[in-house]
Amino acid sequence: MPSTSASAIEDLAATARELHRDAFARNGSAEPLRGDAHAEYLRGGLGALPQVFVSLDASRAWMAYWCVHGLAVLGRVLDDEVRTRVVGFLDACVDARRGGFGGGPGQMGHLATTYAATAALVTIGGDDAREVIARADVKRFLMSLKEKETGGFRVHEGGEADARGCYAAMASAHMCGCLDNDVRSGVGAYVSRCQTYEGGIGGEPGGEAHGGYTYCGLAACALAGDFGTLDLENLERWLVNRQGEIEGGFSGRTNKLVDGCYSFWQGGCFPLLRRANDVMLLQFMERSKMTVGGRTVVGSDDLGLEARVLGACAATMFTSGAFESSSTPAAFSSGALQGWILDCCQSDNGAGGLRDKPGTGRDHYHTCYCLSGLSLAQHHGRCGLVEVVGPAESNALVEIEPLVNVVKHKYETWMRALT
Amino acid sequence: MAMTEKLVTTCPEVTTGWNRRKEAVELGAETAEAARDWWSEELRVSEIALRNAPKSYPSWYHRKWTVSRMIRTMGRESETVRMTLERERALCSRLLDADDRNFHCWAYRRFIVQSLGVTTEEELEYTLKKIEDNFSNYSAWHQRSAILDARGDVDSATLKGEFELASNAFYTEPEDQSAWMYHRWLIARARALKIPDERDAAIASALEICREVAELEPGCKWPLLARASLEDEKSRRDVLDRLSSIDPARVGYYRDVA
Ligand SMILES: [Zn+2]
């Protein structure tokens, strides 16, 4: 059985068209978001995170992130008891010998789960969450996995290196306050080698472009402040063509079916691209001492930024939003993406949880990334404007920071305290 | 070893289990004879893991690690290595019959055919068969680009044949994006041709075909998208205007690039 025959793509488009039509007939718009049901489903995921004991499941740190983040995007607050239990659980995931976080207590440190645990702690916030992170240990862990020759990172001791590793390392370092030149050097060059002629980024040189790697590669470059020789124009061309015109969602690869989780992986690239173009423009102006509004641009202080552009961490300016002023629509269709998530990715019959596509079951991973994608479509479809499809009371979500996929105000609070 | 076998075949994501096995192999593989047994054991175990979870990163990585060790220790010419590589190629074919878009498997296959010294023609033949089975299978198209690139510069005769293959797909199913994506690689390689006449001729004939398909299929965006990167400035604007009207979901993008 071919996994993506042309007929499978047609079938999914037909199903989506019908769901969109039904939703419109019922609501005059897209489906309302069933926030309460989704929150309950996510709370259940945290409940299933057992007390601290050693198990084989390597995705429990991820489970903590998916649920904590999903709830934060829905604007829900964790009960004190749950909050304390999750912080304790993540603390038990620390691999004291190597320095990172494993997928569960007693497991070997892994870059992906180090990112997940850190992002969950940033979302939870507070002193006890901060205390779990030992900056020097994280730095030691990252450097032990860095491949000096290529600039890439192995995902764990004795493991493979790929664009995921780069992203997890950059994002963890950024949130732990140890993103320095040792950590970032060579990342832009490494990711650039993984970009294919399609425009997207593959897992390794020669590989096929893939939505997850594309987000990871682009966000890693943005965090490192180094885009290497990435062809951003070709990247954008690939991205826009991943959005299905009837379904409204994104597929992960050339000629694959649309899938809810790529709402974030592909959709999250658009705000990053826009900022990347601004950074590159500014770096160009810096080099050539161009003038802006009659003034010679010497440093970014002139433009009211927090940091100088060159030599400073680009992530700082990335998140300052200094350049996002025009209200032109983004290159993707935010309305269509919201319609896909609301009409096609919510579970059937009013149940909580979101899914890959109609006909598949819900899971916590897809619930997290569908909600993240919905938030970013609302907040990044048009610069400086929030556009919510469907009733705002139920559908409006909390804004996320696309660089790290953490709720923006929690991220900002955390980073301000990080000195 | 029995314990880690149980662990990695049921929970392949537990990297500790794979690492334990790697350590044991390193320690145990002191003589060439002993090493051979250890390696075949690793291939057996990781195959079970892959049959249970064909998209597990650690299982694929462990397999590649094992084969790399064998090659490094015994050399590519060794009969044992050659036979192993042949078996690996057959395993890839089996797994790709089950899921023709498994990118882990395609990447591993590239490593195997390269180690085996399979000729470019032979692997092109394989991808052609996969494309004929299902020409929406972009991974097989992509494999063609990867193995041709691995051989070095692509000459104009090869390009001519590849352009024809893509064109056949355009005329059969113009809405299918796989061949159109492969076409972008062909254009990039045509632009890299060293002899200016050959280069200009290749680009001109590619453009001609895109114009023809666009005429035959006025509602199809792919030939127009290809033309947008081939036409001169004035025609390019017209093409982008037409794209905006037939593909309104992406007007923001067409406006950006205009
Ligand atoms: Zn998915």
C-alpha cells in the first residue's frame, strides 16, 4: 500500500471540504473551540504522569511539556498540587552525571527531552522551577554532544546528529541562559547543509525536506543569530506550498497528507522567516552603513533596540518585535489554518483532545501542537493584529513565542529574571 | 544482552539500552571471529526493533553504527561485508514496499548502496520502479536527485532524460506535485551546466514544456509556479497575477515575491 497515493490526498480533501461545509452551516463560521474538553484531556495526561518512579517510557518529560504547554495556551492555571508534582517529576528527570534531562527519572540525558523539560519549567515558572535548572550542568551537557567539525549536536551520548539536535541545544541553552559562542558556533553552516533544493530542511545532508526539521533548523539559526547560507526565499516557497488549499492545514513533506501537528512545525516558520528577513536586512545595513529615515545606522540602539545587532544574540532582537509594524498579511493563510484545526482536528462527538486528521485518534502530542498552531495563526497571521476565526469567547488563545513554543508572557517573565 | 534485547525491541526509544549494547560489542569484539558474531546479533536485534517500529530513530542509528563498524574493521571488499550489505539492501526494499515514504529507510538505503558501490544506473532503475508503482511517491524522485548529485556534476544528456521523465508525469497528472518538485532540482542542475549553449538550450526547452502544460491545464498552479522562476521580468508578473487568481489561498506569498 503506497502511503500517499494521489487518491488518499483527494479523499482527505473531500472529507475536509465536507467538515468545513457542515461547520459553516451550523455556526456561520468555523467550529467553536471546545476549550474545557481539551483542558480536561490535558489535565488527564498530567494525572497519568505518575509519582516519581523509574519506568521505561522515554517520553514522559515530553508528556509533561505537551500538557503543561497546551493548558497554558488555553489560558488554564495548574492546581498547586499538580504544579508541585510536575516540578518534582522534572527534577527527577535530571541526569546528574551528564547534566541534561532524560525522558523519565533514571534515564540517560537526551537533547530533545532537555528542551521539553526546560520549556515545561519556563511555562510553569517560579523559584522552584528555576532551581531545577543548573546552568553550568546544562552547558556541560550541550558541549559534550557538540560535534566541533560540523557544528551539529548529537541528540544523546553515542547517538545521531541532526537538525533536531541543533534546535534542542539552541533552545535549551537560550532558556537556561548559557547560549554563548561555544554553543552556537557552526550551527548556521550545519543547518544550511541540510537545506534541499525543495527549499525545506532535511534531517541530514541529502535527506528529504521535512516540516519538523525545517522548523528546528530555522529556529536554531534564529536563536544562534546565524543563518549560514540558508536560502530563505526558497524556504518560504516550499512552506507556502505545504498548505493544502481545501483542507487549510499543512503537510510535513512534499506530496504528503495534511496533519494537525504541522500547523505548528510549518506554521511556526512564518513569523521566524519574517524576523529573519528583518535581521538580515539590518545586518546588511550595519555592514554597509546604510541610512534609515535620514539617519546613519550605526548600531541598533539607534532603532530603539535592546541590543546591538552585530555581536549580540539575535534572539534578543527577535523577541523585541521591533520590526513587526506593518499589518500586511503573512504568506500563509491564517484563516484557512484555523479552519482546519477547528473543523477537522478536534475529536469527534464533543470529546476533548485534538488529532492528526479526521479518522485518527487524539493524543497529547497532537493536542499540544494543534493548539500551538491555532495560537500562532491567530497572532501571526497579520503583523500586529490578532485575528480569531469563530467566536472569540471560546476560540481566542494565549499568544506563544514561536522561537521556543512557550506562552509569550511566561517566556518573557522567565527571560527577564535570567541574568 | 538478553535483557537489553527485550528492552530495545519493545521500547526502542530507550537509548540507554542501545548504548549498553554498543559498549558490550566494543568490549566483546576483540578478535575478528568474535566480532562477526556480535555484529550479526546486533543486526538481528535491530531488525526486530524496526519491524515493530519502522520509524524509530535509535534503531536505525544502531543499525548504521553496526554496519559502519563492520566496514571499518573488515573492509568493504570482505565477503562477509559484501553479503551483509546485499542483505541490507534487500531489507530496505522490503521496508519500502511496506511504506514507500519512510525517510529513515531511504536515508539508510543511500548509505548502503554507496557502501556497496552500486552503480548510479542500477539505483536509478530501482527508483524508477518505485515511481512507476506510485508516482506520487516524492521520496523516490528525491532519491534520484540524491544519487545523481552523489556521482558529481550532472551532464546534459542525463538531464535531458530526466526532464523527459518529469514531463511524462506532468502530462499524465499535472496536479501531482512530486514531479514538479523534482523539476526544481533539474532546473538548478541545468543552470549549473558549464557549456553556455547546453545550459541555455536546457532551460529554454524546460520553459517551453511548462508553457505548454500551463496552456493545456489553465487551472493548474504547478506549471505556472515553475514558469515564475524561469520567465523574464514582464512575463513573470503576468504569471504571478494568474497564480493569485487561481490560487487565492497564497495571495500573500505571490504579493511578497512580485
Ligand atoms: Zn502529526
